[in-house]
Amino acid sequence: MLPITSYIFLGLFGLSTVIHLFFAFKEDEPKRKITKPFNLLFLALFALIALRKHPLIYIGAFMGMIGDIFLINNKNKRFFITGALFFLAGHLFYISEILFVILKDRPVDNLFYIVVPLAILLFTSGGFFVSKKICSDNATALVGTLYLAILLTVTTVAIVASVKGFVLYMFLGIIGGVLFLLSDLILTQATYIKDFKRRDFYIMLTYLLGQLFIVLSLVLTVIL
């Protein structure tokens, strides 16, 4: 059973999300930017209080919060890349926690350390040229493609976890990974192809739901 205080922070996450999405829908930029970092802060505190002995979960969420801060000014190339790197790091923490849950005290098969990095490398190498055509910048294309590869890895590992028997809760992680991917596709469309009205509302709606589902999938899998 989760501590009562964890539900308070989960509720604060829900409240701050509604407030932030309201400002995003109204396209009130100053208030949208002010409220943005609080969403992941409350979600990370929820995970911290719920599972103090599983730091990979709440550190991953804190990485998302820092990424959000940098992406407040997403038109700045350095901030954009730095924010993406923090998101990438957060997903690596999520992947590590999923593996910890699946394997428990068993060691990871050595083949994993060969197949997964090779798959990420191949995807990044192939996707780089497509990304470069979209954003016309080498650094942004490389980081963006690598980030996408890691995000797909999170979803894949969650699927493996479901097959291993964590169907009820890791299924949330799969949904979270897909929502995260959808959010990034919307961001790419709005930033590099064609902007559209209320872009941040749709980006943040899918992103925040994605973060929530991934964190919940890990928390529920550990405690239940």
C-alpha cells in the first residue's frame, strides 16, 4: 500500500496538469511557462515517497522535470538539445528500472549488451539522415534520433516485461511510451514542418499522460 502523502503529490500532479493544460489551450504563454516544471516535480515526488528504495523511477521523473525547464525556451538550439538529453537520460533510468523488475536478482544476459546498443546505433544511423532533412541541423538531428531510439527501447522493454507476466501494469508503460512518441511527433511537426494553433496543448497532453503511465506502470508493478 502506498503512503498517504504519495497520493497528495499524485493529486497535485493532476491539479497542476489541468492548470497547465488550461493555459496551454488558452495559449497564455507566460503562465504556461511558469506552470510547466511543476507537473513533473509533483510526479517525481509522488514516486519518491511511494518507492524510496527505487530511485531509478523518481530520478527518471526528475530528469523529465529538468528537460521541461530547458524546453521552455525550445527555440534556443542549445536549450532544446540539452532538454532532449535530459529526457534521454530519464528514459535510460526507466529502462534500467524495468530490467530490475523483470530480472530481480538474476544477471542480464550478455547478449543484451550487444543487441540493444547495436539496434540503437543502427536506428540512429539510419534515422539521422531523415531527421537532418527535417531540421537541417546535424546536432539536433543526431540527438533527436538517438532520443527517439531510446524512447522506442522503453516501449519495447515494457512489451517484454508484459510478456514476462507483468501484463496488468507494464501495459501502462507501453501506452506511456506510445503517448511519449506521439508527443514528440507533434513537437516535430509544429517545430520543423508546420506550426498550428494550440500546439503546446496537444504536445503536453500526450507528454504528461505518457510520463504518468510510465511512472505508474513501474510503481504498481513494484508494490503489487
